[in-house]
Amino acid sequence: MSSNTKNESVNNQTPSTDELARLDKFVNVAPGNEYTIDQKEQTLCRQAINGERECVKLNLEYTQMFSQMQKLGFYCALPMDPTETYMECRRV
């Protein structure tokens, strides 16, 4: 039984790493785009060339997405509208 508990704890750590890799892959497709982090939906989105919004739903905390975007060279901040809850990220 203890080996199952150990495996479960290892498996609980892996999704975060996998999810960060998914975030990296999504951003690397269009590294020059602006991105938004939506806390409520747990999504990272960008505007596609055709005008459509492309998003990836991630099993990450808001702070994890924010931190990873900073590591990738983005500056993220709240929009000017105080009623909005998403963050806008731009490459610096």
C-alpha cells in the first residue's frame, strides 16, 4: 500500500511539469504574440492570424502560469480595466 501512495505522490507532481511543457510548446508556436492568462478558466490564449482566439486549458495555478510566462521573457500585468480579471502578457 505504501508503494501506491509513493506512486500517487510522484504522479501528483508530474502533471505540473507536463503542463508547463504544454505551456512552453503553445507559446513557442507564436513567441511574438501577446497572450492572456485567464484565472477563472485556467487558460492561456493568443490572437491567431485569422483573428480567432486560440487557447490552451492548463491544469496550473494562476501563479504558475504567470511565473512561467516571465521565464519565457514576457511581462504580464492586469489590463487597464479594473473589472477584468485576466492578465495580459507581452514579450519584452
